Amino acid sequence: MLTNPDNTAIGASSFGSDPALVSKMVTAEDKAMLPTGVLPCAKHFPGHGDTAADSHTGKAVSTHTLDELEVCEYKPFRAAIAAGVPMVMVGHIKTPNAAADDLPASLSPFVIGKTLHDELGFDGVIISNSFSMGTVTQYFGPARAAVRFLAAGGGMVLMSESLSDAVSGGTLSSDRIDESCLRILKAKQAVGLLG
């Protein structure tokens, strides 16, 4: 959803700036894609439309409070979840007035676990954005960021280095990886992508 007129990163990739209209569009898109075997993905949680910076190159920050996110950015995500969206991409967006951990959402247990899983009730695949983007690399290398994403409750890592060292070294459990794999397989099975 595009709510900041200074935002040059989202632009035409958003359905608009009205939460009710965007929610209707997201619902219609999910309902059209799922029966065809396409797995739609709602993005960029918790909402990239309020930011002014592009997370590919620098810090993307939303100054909204939890209450402001709830009445605006969360509405389309709630609609997508209710429509059965199988995947949600968590953005590299800092939300200092909502999450007190000073981390991009993609690395935040508060945003991924407490908010997206617990509060919004999303039980599908949580996918990351690329961990080679500037908002993340100023804090961690791609492999370390991917480990933090998975530890926070994420499920599918986009464009990262191998995670086998984190599993063999005990930083991530094989059960945590298995949980993510199971969610991915369930999403594929639901639309007939598994034999």
C-alpha cells in the first residue's frame, strides 16, 4: 500500500493508498491465482508504502506506531490471510515506533513471530526479501541475516548463502529447518504442485 507520496520504491507495484480498496484487490488476486496453481505472495510486511527510502540501497523506515499500522498497513495483509494467501514476504523495513528491537522487520522476532504469526494468525510460508540488500548488509552479512530470519520464525530464504554451517554448528536446529520445509510443501500441495 502506498501511503507516503515521497516513496519512490513502491510506486506502481502497489494497488493504491486506500486500505479498503487495496484489501479488495488483494483478496481478488488471491482468489484468482490459487485455483490455477499459482502461489501468490503478499508483500512487504509490515508495509513498505510509508517509507521514503528504497531498502535495496539504504535504510527503509516506517515511523508508524502499532495502532497506525493496524488501521492502515495491516488491513490488506489481514485480507490476504483471510483469502488464503500461502506466502507473505517480510520486508527489510525498520519500525522503531512499533517494534522496540531496532531491527529490520525481516530479522525481528517481534514482527515475524509475535505480529505476523501470533497476532495476524498467518500460518503459511514467510519468505524473506533478498539478504544482499543494503538495509540488511549494513548490519549483517547475508548468511548471518538468513540465520536470524529463520530463528525469528521465517520460513523461506531468498538469495542467501548456504545455511548448512548454521545447522551443523547448532545455531539453527534441524527441527526448525524441517518446520519451514513442511510449510513450503503444504503450500505446494494445496495448489496441486506435488504429485
